[in-house]
Amino acid sequence: MKPTVRKLKQAVDDYLLWMISCGYADSTIKNYEQILDHFVQFVHSLKVDWDNVFSSENIHQFHKSENRKLKPVRGLRRYLFKQKKTIKSSAILQKAS
């Protein structure tokens, strides 16, 4: 498994645990988990490096593929930005939905 995909999977796991600790509804967490798992598979197929995982082009492509919802991806991106695990501002995802 590529380091980018491994890092993204760990980020998703951390994000879901954070959601649990904040008291999000089980149904919301399960929904986010399903969508984020699809996002991980999508990123794996792209073979991109970590700095490009959340590029506006990749987010747009993910959204267009099977009309995926972006709220979980935007939430993950904001979480990582606040944790200082990504470099770029989350502004690129604001208009992508």
C-alpha cells in the first residue's frame, strides 16, 4: 500500500474517532465512514502524493464519480488542517459541493 493511502486511511480513522468523541450520531459516523472509504479507494486509484489528495481537481472528480457527497471529505480536510496535518487552506473545498 502506498504511503499516501496508508496516511489517508489513518487520517480517516482518527477523524471518525474524533467524531465519536464529540458525540456525533452513530448514523452520521457510519455514513461518513462509507463515503470516506470510497474516497480512500478513489485516491488509491489516482496514485497522487499527500499534498495533492485534497486538490480541487481531485475533489471535483470524486464528486462527479457516482455523485458522491463531499461533506465528509470537507470535514476530514478541515479536521486535518486544524491538526496541522495538511498544508493548504480548506478554502478549496468550500465551493466544490
